Amino acid sequence: MGSGERQGAATVTTAPSMDDLQAKAAAVHEALPWIKRLSGATVVVKYGGAAMGTAGFDAFVDDVVLLRYVGLDMIVVHGGGPEVSQLMTRFGKEPVFVDGHRVTDAETMDLARMVLVGRVNKTLVGRINTHGRLAVGLSGEDGLLLVARPRVDPGGRDLGFVGDVEAVDPTALRALTDKGLVPVVATVAAGPGGQPYNVNADAAAGSLAAALGAEKLVYLTDVEGLYADLADPDSLLPQLSVAEAEAMLAGGQLSAGMVPKLTGIVTALRGGVRRAHILDGRREHALLLELFTDTGVGTMIHPEGFGEPQGGATINRPEGFGEPQRGATINRPEGFGEPQRGATINREAVEE
């Protein structure tokens, strides 16, 4: 039998062309200045329950692992609302929502805790750890990471054990990231008297990012980004300032699912986080496309007057240092250090 032959059915493999190999090399080269800039930075990623179970899930896990190995401190915050609702239905309880908040009696709190801490969290940790000793799961109750106060409904309705984040202690997170580990956080918070409280995962991610002084806060959800007009799929906003985000919140034109995300983003950016992003978690490798390519994807929200540092520059720099607008043409001399953000973005729009 000749070299490379197999008995029985033959397996035919085609070697990649030189063009394919060069395209892969070019992608790595494009990522280099972004890796250089972000190495050592903290990135908080909120992975939405709506994105779990989609084609992008395995790619998300791979992206988190890759980002950890190239030197980023990664913190994953997750939801799990759809699974909580499914379990409630199995137990004969009908999910009830008031202004997007799940009414949470004692039994519902137990079920939510069971799903978020015992199932979704462990699933994420287990998948990440197929790549090695990397992920550690914890909830907001651990180390009093998240402390909540009971949420007061403006209409006087009883929401049960629903809370708003009152305090964040990131000590446990830093102890893990300092050892090269990836904390995976289930957003069940400690409330008065040690009672667990159900807190919105989007809001919790924003508070955690602010407490950590993160470089970036990323929301992975089931839409392409933020739309100026929900009825117009071509109105996707490549970028906007935190002031513009606050104006959109005040305008009352956002979908119920986008309100807590923008609220968390405003909390984070006003608390010192440098960038926030809303990405489609169903798209494979959305994290890498946003962090390590010139154009980025989705919607980026930034503080007023802050620009992207040039390649290799320190993160602390004068206000207004020149980042081009996303969606603009990139003009720079040949060999100029870090790629500027903002070439024209061509991608399929998905309505929220």
C-alpha cells in the first residue's frame, strides 16, 4: 500500500490554496495591533439567554478562551430568562412580567436560582473548561459580589424578590482573573437578611464593568445592534455617544429588551468604562470581529470626547484624542501603527 493510502473507502482531502492561507495570515496580521492594545485589559461580556443554544454558542466559548490566552482579563455575565420561564411552566407556574421584570415570589426565586446558578452557569463553565483549567462559576451572592435592594415598582405593584444592584464588591473577580481564570457570573444577588434576589443581568453587567474599571462592556444578544428605527432594518447605528444613548432612553422609543442594556451601558460608561458594544451573539465569532478587526460589528457606544489611542499608545491620554467615526473611510499613511475603527460595515440587518 502506497504512502498516504487507506484500505476501504478512500478519504480525499484538499489542501488549502495559497490565497486561502494568505487570507488567514492577513486576518491575524490585522488583529495584531488590537491584541497589542487590549492585552492586559478587562472585558466584561454579558451573554444573553436568547443567544444561548444558537449556532454562535460554540464560537462564543472559543472566542472567550482565545481572548484569555492572548492576555485579556475576561469576565462572563449570563442571563437565562427563557430557561427560567420553561422550568416555571413545567412546575405549573405562569411567568408574569411587569415592565420587563419577572414577578418573583419565593418559589419562582428558587426556580430561577436553580436554573441560573445550577444549570446555565455550570453549562458555560463546563464548555469553557473543555479547553483547560480556565473558568470558575459563581453567583452574585458569593463574596457579596452583588448586593441588591428590593425594587420599588412606580405603580405600587408587588414584584416579590426582584432587586436593583445597590453595591458591587469585585474582590472575588479580581482574585480569579489575577490567577488567569475566567469568572462566569450568575446574576442572583444577595438581598436584605441574606435573601437571594433576582436582578436584571444587563443592569448587573453594567455595574460590574464600572466596579472593575473595565476597558470594554459587551452585550451579546439576538439582534445585530441598536436601531434608530425599529421598523427600519437599514437604520442600524454603528456608533453613538453615551449622551445620545441617554436621549434614546428618555425618548421611550426603545424595545423592552434594549432598555436594560442601554441603562447598563450608561451606568458603565459614566462609571469609567471606555467602550460598550451591542453585538449579535448568533453570529459566529462576533466577539473577535468586534475586538480584533478594523471595521468592527454591531453598535459601539462611547463617552463624549474620547478617541481611540494610536497603536502602542497608553490608554490614558488627553480627552478628544482622535478616533474616526465608525462608518467613515479610513485614511492613514502607510505603516501607521494601530488601525482606525470605522470602515463601511456591510452586514445583514436583523430586526430586534
